[in-house]
Amino acid sequence: MLPHVDAAILEALGLEATSSKLVSHGGSGFSSTHKLVATKDGQELTFFVKTGTGPNAEVMFRGEHASLNALNAVDPSLRLAPRSHAHGALRSSPGKFFLATDFLDFNSSASSGTGLSLAAKLAKLHTTPAPVPPGFSHPVYGFPVPTCCGATKQDNTWTESWADFYAEHRLRAILREGARQNGHDKELADAVERVAAIVVPRLLGDGHLKDVFPVVVHGDLWSGNHGRARLGATGGVEEVVFDPSCVYGHSEYELGIMRMFGGFGSAFWKEYESLVPKAEPKEEWDDRISLYELHHHLNHYALFGGGYRGGAMSIMRKLISKYGSASG
């Protein structure tokens, strides 16, 4: 148990030190995780609190705070993700930051809540147009703040074209991060640039990919970031997601990492496709998902080293073979 609850957390949540207790809970590769139990106005409250240090901790928690609340903003009644209540710098530990969200009780014995499946909840996200950001007259691709996918900081600068956003702010950006972490790799760099310059516009270009508009996607939805839990102190057990790295993007971008790591069965895919039909051209769907999966192979290469390079190169060789000539 930590000796006290930091004053910044207490102030942000409107709690008193004498009735608040923070205990270690769960685990994370990039932060320390805790359960905060408090009493306020005679009611027991529980929160989930992350704390962390390092160059990206502040960015990570600000991005997760915005991401969780963007997921909830689509339709709070979906009860798909915990709400984030606060984030910021700790007062007692300079250079250390926190995030406080609803507590997810994965051991709850409560009955089922909304009864909605994960596919139905994601379908609602993926068919609801994104909000219009300040300075624009229509929804565009990006996100209000940078986010982190794992420990990788992501630039989410607002961009009119989805193909331009994906090529620059995902593929080229993660190539630069991989080179920073692992050194320059000419073969990898040449392949990524060819994919970004030729394959991305061929598969995702404006006028080719039909009826695509920005929607909020979780952004890091592998099976480890999904489960069944009770959200907070009310309601029943729900299909929930957590640890998001959101962006307003093409809905199919979500599916790349879901397919990469598996864990979502045939029933999920059948129901999801019945609710969110594949974008046209449908015959290119598999190649688009591979293209989206590529980003995560490159991100894992940046984070963890050479083991993921082979998967990235395999995807790129296939895409370049099929779409890599300038004439398409």
C-alpha cells in the first residue's frame, strides 16, 4: 500500500485524505496500477489509478484520458469503456503523473448489464460520425491530442485525407521511431516508403475507398484490452474495452490489430460484418486489413526489436507485389 494518496489526486476527485486508500492492483508494462477506495458523502467509491514517469508518461495519460472520454461520448449508455475523471502531475513526486478512471471489476458477480455484444458496441462506435474539430466545418481525421500506442507517442494532427494521415502519421512516423530505437534499416525503410507512397493511395485514396468517414476507433484493441467487467459501482457486467489509443479514422483501421493477435472468434466477425459492412471495394478488404496490421508490426518492432521485423516485411512484400507499381 502506498503511504498516502497524493494531494493532486484527492483534489481532482474531490476526496478527503482521511477517507481514501490506495492499494496496488493489477499490472501494466508502462505504469504502476492501483485501486483507490474512498468514502464521500457516506458512499463508498472506487477508482482505478495509474501512475508513471518517463518522457511520455504525461502524454500517455493525457491521451488515454481523452481517448476514454471520446469512446464514452459516442453513447454513454453503451457502457463500453470506463470514464476518465482526471489526469495530471503528482505533487509529492516531481516528474510523476497520474490517471484516474472508473474501476473495472472483472470479478463481479452482478448480472448482465445492457446485454450488448462487443460487436454491437463497436458497430455503434464505427458508424457514428466523428465530431467537428475546432477550426473545421466538417469532421476530419486525427485526434485532439497525441496518444500512445504502447509507449510510442503518436502524432494525430488533423488531416483532411485518410490516406495522407495513415501514410504520414502512422507508417512514416513509426518507421522513424523504429530507426531511433533500433538503428537505420535501409531495406525496411525503402519498403515502408514504397508502401506509404504507392500502396496507401492505391488502397485508401480519396475517390477509391468508398463512403469512408472519420469515426472513433479504440486504436489498440487486441484481446488483452477487452474483457467482461462491471463498470464502477452501478449496473451489471458488460463487454468492456480499456487502454485505448484513439483516433478519428477509418473504422477498418480498428480491425488490423484485432486480426493480428486473434482472440476474437468467428461469431464476433460474423455479427460485426452484418452491422458494419466492408467498405467498397470489398474485394480489397483483406489487403486493407493487412495494411492496417502493418502499423502494429512496425510499432512492435520499435518497442521490442527484431522479432516483429519479419512480419512487417512479409506484409509489405505481398502488398508491394500486388499494388506497388506506380500504375497500380
